[in-house]
Amino acid sequence: MGAVFAAALLLYLAFRSQYFNFDGIACATAVELSDFKHLVHGNHLAYGILGWLFDQGWRLLGYGGRAILPLQVLDGILGAAGAAVFASILLRAGRGVREALLGAAALAVSQAWWFWSLEAQVYMLGALFAALAAREALADSPSPELLGLWHAGAVLGHAGHVMALPALVFMLTRKRGWSGVPRYGGVLAGILLASYAAAGISAVRPQTFAELRLWLLGSAALGIDRAFAWHAPTLASAFPDWGRMTLRIFCDFFGRTGAVWSAGVILAALPLAAAAAGAVRGGREGRFWLLWLGSYAALFVTWEPGTVVYRVTDLIPLWALGHIALARGPSWARGGALASWVAAAFVYNLVFVVRPSADPASNADMVEARWIGARVPADSWVLATSRGVMYLPYFMALKPLNLRYLSDETMLASRLDALASGGQAAYATDRTMDHAGVRQALSRYGLEDAASGNGLKLFRVRRMTGKQEPHR
């Protein structure tokens, strides 16, 4: 579906996101440094390598800028390709060309798919290969080997896609019997084992079992002590968070009020209602998609159910189920309903999600980093939290002092003393100090006014001497 790919890619390239998520900047940094040890993340092995290759291609053509732009374009290509594959899935399921095109458009302008096709992130790679795996499973006579290949690509995109296995086995056994399962499983396991072994031997090179464990755990060992930690919510919040995010992946009404909130909820609820109807009426195809959704839910109800990126791929089965329900109506009604939703969701998500994220002024962390960069000496240390930890070195060539690891006042003072003894200056803004909750501690240590403007205040952090009064 070349037309779908081209149209979606043009849409995604029309807007450049200025959101710059933390992981995207981390990957761009590793790409520029050719830091393969950190490019082959244990939870998403393939994206960093693909991003490095894509960036190298740009540089062979003369590009000399930062890697974040090629990575953003790469995600646009992945998102557009995923929309094209979804159109092919609908055609394979017996939908007409018009409905396949409109269905792909609906996926392409859904909030989560659109936004994360603009950002440098790992999840669109896995989503594309998950769509390819679903497409193969729905073929009249699916190839077990090709199914294993596409599923392995999805898992290498993100390990969470292992949850597609029950649905893929279900459809493979219904169409080919159990004889194809060993071949599918063999290809899947062989590719994954070979890929992780190659990455471990050539890039990560763990010297101890503890290093190997940390690499494979990835996001499950992000704490300061690097111990295993399942990011589980409380039982009281898990299902409500998961349910709200199931709506928000279509249109993000979160934080809005009045008619705008109501319009977002309605636009999100309509395809979800259609998906529920499709699950009831869908037969074997419906059971396949329902099993897909249920398997992923088993993981993501218990792991960060309110995190949008983990739910991007849910849009594929939800829209597929919605099309099953729409197939019961007359052709003119199906086309009209889809076209109306696409037009309304396009406007809503463009106005309230995409265009704001493309406005540099909407990213307060970036505004702060650029403001600091214009006011402190080159190579200074700057106290940082959140995305500022990545923004300051990547965009401003400044050295961040990550307050996540210095929450204890004694530890923080000791680190600042060590910098001062080496003749290195440290700075902090009021915004960062308040976000990190260290304003009082730093006031006791010593703050000197350095600059102010645009609603921010900058301080030189220097130990108090004599009768200097602390800042309040």
C-alpha cells in the first residue's frame, strides 16, 4: 500500500516534535558516540542499531547535524509503514479498498500512533513488526517461518511483544494445525537467541553475571540500587489507569475541560465501542484480536498501565475489531462513519496534541535548558532533573549534576565541595531546585544570584562563608 505509506509519511514529516523524550535523546547521544554497548538495550535490542545505521546513511549523504533529527524521521517512516501494513491487513480480511484506506488513515491519526511517529523512540519499530506478524497470521495459509521472523522482529523492537505469542499460535494452529508451531517457535527462538548472543559478545561484553543480569533486566533495574523492581501500580489504580489509557490512545482528552474534554472522550469512545461490538461478532478473527489484546493487557495492567508508549500497538487490534463491527452495516454508512471519525480526530489531535508538541515554547524543560545555556560559562556544571539531565549535555554542551542520585543533603554538599575544590562552578535554577525539592538544602549550602528573566532565576551554587544570609 504505497499510497498509504506516502500519505502517512508526508503527514508525519509536516510536523517536527519538540517534545524530545528522555529515551530518544539518550539514544541519539549513543548514536553520535557509536556507543554500541548502550545502543543494544536489553529490552529493545534492535532500535539503537537501526537508528545508528540510518544516521550513518544520512552522514554519507552529507548531513552534519545532530542524530535526533534522523531518529525522528526514522520513526515517521516506521509509523507510516505500520499504517500501510494495517491497510494490507484489512484487505486480507476481506475489506474493500476504500475501507482499507480509511482504516489506515484512522490508525495514522490516532493520537498515540501519530505522536510517537514524530518522536525518536523504540516503540514504532516493534509496532511495525507486530503488524507484519498479525498480517501473516491472518493469511489463508500462513508461513510458520515468516511468522517467526516477523514476531522476532517485534520482540527485538521491544521485549513486550512476546505477549503476541498466544494469539499468533492460536491463528497458526487454526489454519495450519500444530505441525507449524515448532517451525514458528524455532525461527522465533533462534533469531532472538542469536541476536542477544551477538549483542552480548560484540557490544555489551558483560564481565560478571551481575552485569549480564542488569543488561537483560533493562527497565526493570533502573533504580539507584539497580535491584529488580516490577513497575506495578496499586490494585486500586491499575485497571482505572489502563482503562483511561485505552481511551487516550485514540484522542488525548487528559487535562482538558468543558466541550474540548467532552469531544475528546466521545471521539475516543466511538472506536472503542465499535471494537467491543466487533469482539462479540467477530468469529475466529475476532477471537484472534481479542486474545492479542488480552495477552498484552496481562502484562501492561501490571506494568505501568498509565504509560502511553506501551499501548501504541493496541490500536491495531482495536481498529481491526472496529472494522469487524462496521462490516455489518451498509457500505455508504461504513465509509461515512470512518471518514467522519478520521476528519474529526485529525483536527482534534492536530490542534491539541501535535501542534503544541511542535512548538518549542511548549517544552518547559527545553526552554529552561536553552535559557541556562545562554547564561552560564561553557563546560559548567548545572544541577538537573528529568529531561534536563539529557538536554543540558546534548543541546547545550553543559555538564549535568543529576539530583536523582543526590537527594541526601550531605551527599549533595559533598559533591558540590568536590567540584569547588577542583575549581569547577555549579549552577541551578529555581525551577529545578523546586522540582527536586532541594531549594532549602541549597540555600543552607549557599546560593548567589547569577541571572533572572523569562520567569526563571539562575544561581551560582557556592558554599556560604562569613555572615552571608541563605536564600529563602
